[in-house]
Amino acid sequence: MKIGSSTSDLFAHRAQVTNLTSHADSSASFASVLAEKTQETTENISSAPVKKYDFSNMTPQALHETMSALFQSGQVSFDETLSFLGLIPSPLDKVNYDGKVPTSYYQPVNFFAQIQERIEGALSRSEKQSAERLQQAADTLRRFQGSVAEVNVQA
């Protein structure tokens, strides 16, 4: 059996490619890109492996999504979700109605403080039922405050 020189031609091409990449800019080298991507992935994984509910610093959008998910999973009742309707801004809250949600929909709010202010306002107007519904909302939030919302299981 004779081994021809054709195999050396395959390796010769590989040597040329290696020589070309060794002369390339070192910032664009495979090793540097790989190291950068590995560092980004490690930072993302270690940044938030466990997310917890924090209603003292949450956007109305996140509250809406959280309440929907808790209702769909059966953790809160329909009546409990109704007490949150007044806390979430709607397009009708805008002076110039354009059908879009107000910018406050995306800004973090302390819902505990907001509910307390609204309870005090309802009691000052002798609206006992409104105050009771708001208290129910506060109790629901306290029940979930600090509990695990999501776990990142990426390794």
C-alpha cells in the first residue's frame, strides 16, 4: 500500500489558514471572542439565579403580569385580582387619550405606600368598602412579598 502526497496538500492548506489567522488583529481572534462571551455568560448567570417578588419596587406592568400569572396558576382568586385594577394605570388615565398606556406603566412604584395612601384617602371620604378592598390588595401583596418568583437554572 502506497501513501500518496495528496494528504500533505490537505494539511498545507490548513497551515496557510493558520498563518493567516495568526497575523490577524488579536482583538478579533477566536480566543479573545470566546473569552469575552464566556465572561458575559458567567455574569448573566450569577447576576440573578433567583428572582423574588418585590412589590415595593415594581412597575405596574410587572404587577399586571404577576397578578395574571398568579391568577392563572390558581394562587390568587379572581376577587383578589380585582382589587389591583385601580393600581395599574390604563390608557384612559391620560389627559390626551391616544390608546397607549401612560409612561407611568413602565416606572417602578412602591405599591405598599401607594395602597396605604389610597386607604387613608378612602377612609377620609368614608368609603369603607374601598378601604377594605385596598386592604385586601395589601394583604395579598404581603403574602407574596419576598417569595420566589423565578429560578434561573442555567449552568
